[in-house]
Amino acid sequence: MALRWRGTEASRRITIYSTNDRFEDGGIVAIYKVTNSNDIRITFHCFKENVTSLKNALLTTGRIDWNSPETTIFFISIPEKLMPLTKDLVSYRNFKFLTSNHTNLIYEWKTIDQLDSCSSLCPQDVRLAPLSLESVDLIMNCWGVGGDLPGADEYIATLITHNPNLGVYSRSTGELRAFVLFSEFSLLTILYTMEEHRRKGYAQLLCNAMCEKLLPLGFIVGATIVKVNTASLALFESLGFQSSPNIFVNILAAPLSMNEPLVGPIKPKNPRPFLSKISKK
């Protein structure tokens, strides 16, 4: 989905790189820079079992500013198998994990052949409509720990502006009762129903409506779910989503403070101090 931001103002903040000319043979890295700050969101993936190329590129690249004491790095949807690499990278740069923001995720997805199972018939007292930027603060407050992450307001605004999204609104008052966003990874995210309106089927309504909108466009619709959130897991399984056995990690990192000991350097093998930008043509 992030590749579809090309030509928009959001494309100036996110750049996708590969470790060589053929990212299928190496690794791919996406870096999202928060406006007017040193904070970044980063994700990476390696298509091969051997991660040496990706590790060397991350350890030596100058595309990330690690030197500012105000820098925070939010690692997003990192495959669990790449966590040793992530730990080496953080140690090498004398950063630390802020473990309170460590989240295990699993992925579920729905494909076009399941479209007939989607039903988005609204109850008479509500309507479905896209979200507006006026809802950014409300969504941040409902997002829990995610709303406290650096640049969370800009991130939510970007998803609302450039990606499909939906809210459940009261027909009589215009109150926003539930909502869902669609992430840069083509995943349903930040699915939330207001406390006083739970157990009314709004989450199921939103998921089905988004699938009806996205599946015909060629998307394989997925969702990020915290591993211990059994209620959400049960919801998506009831909707026919297929579970992935893979575990992914979201984690925030920040520089070591002045009174914390530095970690010994982890030297890259055969340094390759670059990541190659993937063309946006």
C-alpha cells in the first residue's frame, strides 16, 4: 500500500530500499521519517535464510541518523526470525529497547474467493462512512500505547488521508462509534469500538465492509492482531480469515542515556555502507 503513495505528500516521508539490485535476492527496508523530528519508523524483511546482506546494510548505512539523543526508532512488524539482527543493530548503535512497547503480532488474511462471505448490511441507526482528520485525536486516545508513539498523530492522519478506512456513525447524532484503518502494509489496523457500543457487531461490520471494498481491487486483506488478544483472534477466525504461523514484533528503541554503559561494537562483515533506493517510477 505504501508504494501507492507515490506522487503524494506522504511519499516524501517514506522511502523503500533494497540491499542490492534484486531485492528478492537480498533484503528490503522501508523507512518512514516523522516530519520535523529525528524519529523514524522502520521495517525490513529478508527473502533468504542468509541475512548477512541485510545485516551489513543496516549496520553501515548512513540513511538513518543514529547520532541525535532525541532520535527514536520504532521497529514495525519485524519478523521474529530477524529479532537477533535487530538486537545487534540496536546494540551496535548504542540504543536500547523500550520493552514496554514490545508487541507480538500475528497476521490473518482474506482472499477474493471469500468475498461472498462478506456482509456489510448496516443496522438502521448507523451508517458507514470514511473517517475525517477531525477524528485523529480520538483515534490516538483509543489506540492505547500506540497513541503515545512518536509521530502517532501524523501516522494516523496519513492513513486517513491516503488509505481506505471506515467509521460507524450514529445517524441521529453523528457520533463515531467504531472505526478501522488500513496500514501501509495493506493490513486492517487500529480496529476499535467505543466501550458503550460494544457487542453490537460493529467490528464485524467494519471488517466485512473493508473486505468488500478492497478484495475486488486485488488486495489480499490482512490484519495485525496482538497475540494475546483472544477476542480479536476469535472475531477474525469467525470471519473466515486464515491465520499465519509467523510472529512479528513491534518495538521502540531510543539512545542509551549518558549514565548507561555503552555496548561493545558489533562489526559488520564485509561492510556495504548503502541501501539502494527502489525506484518509484
